[in-house]
Amino acid sequence: MPELPEVETTRRGIAPHLEGQRVSRVVVRDRRLRWPVPEDLDVRLSGQRIVTVERRAKYLLINAEVGTLISHLGMSGNLRLVELGLPPGKHEHVDIELESGLMLRYTDPRRFGAMLWSQDPLNHELLLRLGPEPLTDLFDGERLFQLSRGRSMAVKPFIMDNAVVVGVGNIYATEALFAAGIDPRRPAGGISRARYLKLAIEIKRVLAAAIEQGGTTLRDFIGGDGQPGYFQQTLFAYGRGGQPCKVCGTELRDVKLGQRASVFCPRCQR
Ligand SMILES: [Zn+2]
């Protein structure tokens, strides 16, 4: 599933080819994404210039002169630029054709993604209640400490809650908790301010490192398969249940928290 770093990498890859370009036509071959692609998307977007490409949480906001295309990659979606006229493959559901001779092609085998239209995207129901972006000053350990008081839920699902902070998926929650030395099962309300300050720093560090690594895949956004994939990072805990801890050698444990696999070191994380 594309996580925040993959979505940010997609934004950086496609933005230079979209910003300032005029849309000549929108072709929708299959409207059946997570929500139906609006029937009038072609009428709304054609003839408009794309002004900016932004990201909010895992939503891409393709801002035209009037209105915004909100796109989400779902479980298996990707966006890439291809030459106009390139025949579509099986799961290539939407093309946004540009006057530049390129088109933005949306591919999504599992069709859990989204292509929606909004005049006021930040107040769209999908975006309205989202917490702060993790890599901004609006998110810090003090926020985690304050919001967690009185909460008995485990700290891992707490930091994965989009109302607390957006974009902390399972990989990054697992790795940040390992780096901060915090047991993912510990009740959120019982963790000290000092430990939350450390945890917030580690969340920012693991996400920033993944985005930085994503930069090496930018060339793939024209012509290639457009899949930034999962960034090859050094993973200390995620996906390593049953293997020895890279720090202390203890066997890593694998538990379910909030229906998600959660790997941790019983010695390094308390
Ligand atoms: Zn360990």
C-alpha cells in the first residue's frame, strides 16, 4: 500500500510535468474506484490550467484554476506520465491529457483509490478532520503527550490515528517506536512527556528518510511503470517478527494491535 513517503514521491515526480500545463481532455475508462469518478470530470477539468500539485495526508490535490482533483492511490494505485496516444493497459482507468503531449495516467488493479472533484478540497469530508502533517511544526511530542492523557488505547494505534497525526502507517509506526525504545502495547496515556518528545522526533526522522530515498525513483514517473515501490530502508522491526533484534539479539515478538501486525523487541522497547 502506498504510504505517505510514496505519495510525496509521486507528488514530486508528477508536479513539474503538470504545473502550468493546460488539460485538453479527461478520459475515464472505468469509473468504479472506491467512490465513482464524477461523470462530469472531463467537462470540469478540460480547458483549465493546472496551477499546483499539493499533498494532504495521502491525498494528492491537483489544483486547477477553478476546482481541485483529489486523488488517492488506495491499496495499489499509481500515477505516471506517458506519451499521448499510448494504448491503455488492463487496469489503466483514467487519463488526464495535457497540451504538452503527455498525459497523466492513473492505474489501479484493486480499484480502492479515488479520483474526486472539489471546489473546496481542504473542507472536503475526507480531509476535514485530518490531524497535522507529521513533518510540520504543527506536529510534535507535546501534541502527542496532551492528546494521549487519559487514553488507555495502546500507543501504536494511537500514533496511527489520522486525527492525532496523518501519514504514520504501520511501517513507520513500528520503526519509530523501536527507535524510541517504546513498547507498542503500552497504554498511550501512561507515557511520559520526555518519551513522547523522543517518539515525535523519531516519527519525523523515519518519514523524512523514506521521502529522501524516494527521490532516487523520480525518473520512473515518465514512461516507466510509475511504481516508486517500497523504499529499501534498513528496517529494525517491521516485517522481522521471530528474527533476532539487530541491536541486542533478542528474538523480536509479533503481536496484533488494532488488527495490525506489530513487531517489537521485548528487551529494547519498554
Ligand atoms: Zn533489542
